[in-house]
Amino acid sequence: MKTAKLHRVVEWDEEDGGEPVSGRAGRASALIRKLRSSLEGGKPTPVEQLIPLLRHQDEEVWGLALELLEYHNAPEAIPAVLEAAADEQIGLAVAAADLLRYFRNPEADRELIAGLRHESLPVRLAAISALRERRSSSAVEPLVSLLGDLHVEIRREAVITLASYQRADLLLAVRSAVRDGDPTVRRIAVESLADFENSSVFGDLLTALSDESWLVRRAAARALGKVPGHATAYALRMALEDSVWQVVVEALTSLGKISAQADRWILSLLHHEIPEVRAAAAAMVGQSNDPQLIPYLGALLLDPEQMVAKSTRLSIARLHAVAGETNSL
């Protein structure tokens, strides 16, 4: 495939009336001169001649080809640009993916949606990423259908893209991904739910707090920090009993965000063996806005871990400020 395309490049060079060149470097130099002249002279090279250049080995050649394709804004180039966006060569992949954002017409949407059915997994992923930038209504149904795809990578990117649309009618689709068989997909779905600002997601987040994957449980604890309420505080307190300390830290952080009251169980975590837990517990006590808890923090000022001592100082200062405001009323 690459040999055929390179052959087309050489034919174009010779047929275009240029001086004979020898060797790969010479052909590349000749192409670069022609492309620059085309770009600067206002007479862009035809799309059908630019597409093969996306597979050229010389970075300047394919870079100029991409610039000219941007000028054309021709949707027929999208399949080739999608393949370039999935190329193993990082520089080409990034540049091509960036170009896809500039195709702005209905025909471009159709070409990108067609890319979702490409036989190549990297090309399909590039198509999803491009559609995420566009937020096209016509892409919604095809993207929802990808939630049942066999490839985890496809389901993962589909959830991210659908959630990024922030449309209320897509909440049900994202919620369905919370039950996906892959923990990564479930984690992404859980992280996305709270952004919909819909109280109905509480049940899904509560269920996710019991997920077999601690990464999903941690995501649920983090998301609950965006859903204030007594039921949330109760659920997060239950999460403090999780066997994984990272989940406990996230639950403490979310409890602080919703300004929950610090009970005995939370105060006991000020003496936890994991310093990250002690630091998070100290921060949560500070965010409880209860100056009467200052004495419980005193001992942590001498904690051997700097993160714990710093968190404690900040919380004590915060609680003293709250006390001052209260006394001034």
C-alpha cells in the first residue's frame, strides 16, 4: 500500500514538468518546493494529489499536505486523514487529528460517522475523538450503539464522548455504561454521571460504591462530592470502611466538599496508619466548619509527615476564622 502511494508521488513529480531528481532526498526536496509554491501561490494542489502525501516519509511533505488539505476543507479527504490520525508516527497522528477539527460541514459529519465502522480499531478511535470535538447531533445514535461494541477501547471512548455532549437525553446511555463488564468503562461512566447535575444519578453512584473494582468505588466517592445531601453524607461515611485507603481518602475529600459534620469515626481517622488518610481526615475536619473540633487537631501539628502537618495547620486556621466570624455576629 505504501509503495503504491509513493509511486504515485513520484509520477506526479515527473509529470508535473519538474527537473529530474535522483534519490529519496531529492524527490522529497522537489515535492517540498512544489507544495510550498502551491501553498504560497494561492493555487493549492488538488486533493487527490495531496492524499497520497500523508504517507510520505518526510515530515515536511506530509505537514504541507495537511496544511493544503485544511485550505481545501474537502470532506472527501477525511477517510485518509482519519487513517493518518491513527498512524504509529506520533507527529503525523497528532497533526492529522488536529486537522479533523477544521472540517465543518454536514458532509464531514457523514464521513466521520462512517469512520466509526472502519475495520481498523485506531481509525475508529480517531473518528470518535473527532466527533467529540464536533458534538454533532447526527453522531449521537451511532455513538450510543458503540456502547455495546466488543472492543473495550471503543466503549470507553464512546462513553467519554457522549458524556462530553452534556445532553440530558444522553443520561440514560451513560448510566447503562455503569453496568459494563469492564471496570475502566464503569469508572469513566461513574465519573461522568455527576456532571449531568441530575439527582437521579445518586442511586447509580451508591451502587458503584460497592463495585468490585476499587477504582470504580473511588470514582463513585469522588462523584458523590458533587451531589450534596444527607443521603450522600451517609453513603460516604459507609465508604470510610472500605478496605482500600485510596477510597477512604476520596470519601473524606467528598465529605469535606459537602461540609458534612465530623463524627467520632471520622475523628478516629486522624490517627490512621496511612499518612494520606490522616491528611484527608484533617482537611475534612477543617471543612466541617466546627471550631469545637480544633483540640482534636492539635496533636497532628507534630506529625512526622509534612502533608499531614500542613493539612492540619490549614484546617486549624480555617476553624479559627470561622470562630472569629461567629463571635463577631
